[in-house]
Amino acid sequence: MNKNNNRFNDILKILSIIMVLVLILFSSSSCCGLLKEYYNTIEDNQENIEDNQENDKGDKYSDIKEELSDTTGYYISSEEEEKFYENLKENYNGENLEEVIEDIKNLKNFYPKGFFIVIKTAPLDNFSFLNLIFSELSADLGSGDLFESDIFGGDTTSLNMLVHEYTHLGCLYRNLFDINEEGYFYLMGNFGVFIKKDRELFEKTELYKDMSNPDDTDLTYLSPGLGKSEIDFMVILDEINAYTKGTETMLALEEMVPENSCNDTRYSLLKQMSYLELYLKKAYKEHPKDWEYIISNKGLSFLIMKLWQEASRFEQIIKDDYRFSFNGGPVAEFVYNNENFSIIGKLSDDSEVIQYKEKNFDEVSFAELIIYEIK
């Protein structure tokens, strides 16, 4: 009996050893496959890195600049253009008129959307912004000025600010379209986007009160007592839109920006993105009725999602270019920290507009959102 038991135990041991050997062999084959796949991935990545480095020797912005130089949808008649330059000559009071005209022609060639915005919107304010921007920034302002050309890229910065400010002026189209409902009007390239909104939410100045160490940008955009700063987050959306268009301008004209220059293009855009996150987080945590209002207004939620998409897209494109990313790193860390960034996803999910993520404004229909074509 004992012999039989011993024999049975021996058989079990042998079977166990065989099973272990089979498992080892199988695992070894799998590991070899995984290692091979891993090393192939490394080789592929290295090839991609080398290809990217080779592309960087040329124009690493070629794809995006091709997109930004596309004239599709931004039609301006020769009569409109001629009238614009005539009005410019009559109204512009700076001494460097020929330089201004040359700058605007560069804008036309490299960034038709920006040129479209300026041509269509400049007459609405009788050229006051244009006078201010080019008179102040294109002139020789002295070595101590913040906008000295060798620091901030000179005329390129002027064009950036020109498109930025005239994007803000797009709100005046509301009057041209005779819109009498409560809400806000935004200029989105060749579209006027009106969002119905029948009540104010909590003031964005609450964000400033929560800040332990606010900087000058926070003071400018969030602190109480500065006019529109008391309005809710619709102003933040307006700034995100304008700063995104300014960033596009800098990208389109990047070959005009000196290699030894630096500016805060990315920082400024990220700052507005951070304000939007902070506002939405505060709405969700402390103002539930306002949060519910935002996600129930699907047109508004869609607007927020699309503005965020474009802002994030363009700040990512310039994040590794020191010419445009001065002081942007710390703000980017804040914006993309999951504790802050997750609120954007929550907004899209709770409002159910995430399903329209790939749609443009003219491809959706919401009761609260009205799209006008700027002609």
C-alpha cells in the first residue's frame, strides 16, 4: 500500500515538474514575443523621433500653417478691401501708415481668417482699435517698454492684438442682426454665434477672492471694480475665443517672429482656460443651480466644449516653442492637473454634448444656439 502511495506521489511530482516546464516554456515564448514587440516599438519610436527632428529642420508648423492660410469660407470682395484701405488712410493717424498696410497684407496672405475678422469688424468701431494698436506697438517705444520689438516680436505682436481686439468687437454684430433676446454674441471666424442666456450666474470675481497669491493677470481679469470684471463667465469665454484667434495669428506668422524673441502667447491663453476651470468647479461645488443651468443649456455647453477644444489644440501646438511659451509651463501644469481638467469632461458628459465633439457650429442644432454667417 505504501509502495503504491509512493509511486502515486512520484507520478504527481513528475507531472507537476512537466507542467512547470511547459508553463516556463510558454511564458518564455510570450515574454520573447512581448520583448520583441517592445523593442520594435522602441525602434519605431526612435525612427519617428528622427523623422520629427528632420522635419524640425524645415518648417515644423507646415501642416497647421497650411490650414491657417486656407481662404475657404472667408470671402472678401475687392470693393470691400479697397474701401477698407481708403478708410484706413483717412482715419489712421499714425506716422507709419505704409508699414501698417504692409503688416495687414501679411495678415491677408498668411492668416485669411484674421484678415476677414479685421476687414468685417473694423468699420464697426471707426478704426479706434486699429489706431491704438499700430500707433502704440509698431512705433519705437524705447528700451524699457514691455512691447519692445526684440522681446515680443514687434509687428507680429501688433497683428496678434489687432485680431484679438477685433474678435472682441464681433459682439457688435448682434446689433446688425437685430437680436433682441438675452444672451451673448461671439465672432467665430466667419460665423456669428449667439447663445441665449436669460440670467446672470455668480460673478467671476469670486474666483479672485479665493486666490491666495493672485498675479497681475488675475488682477486684470478677475478683481472687483474693473468694469466688466463683475460679469459671470461669459466674459471668460469671450477672452478664450479672442486669445485663441491671437494664438492662431502668431502661428500663421511665426516665420516673422525672430528666433531670439519670446512672448507670453501660450501663458495668456492658458490663464483664461484656468479661469474657466475654476469657474465651472466653483459652480459645481458651491452654486449647484448655476451648474444645472449651464448643463441644461446644451447650446451653452456645446459652446464651452468647442472653445476649449480649440484653445487646448493651439496651446499644445506652441508649447515646445520658447518664442511663444514664456512662463506657460506652471499654468499648463495647473490647467491639465486632473483635479482641474476633469471638470471639462464632466461638463461635456453631464450636458450630453460630448456626442457632438467632432461637429462644428454649423453642423449642430440647439434651441439656445443661433448661427449667423458673416458676409
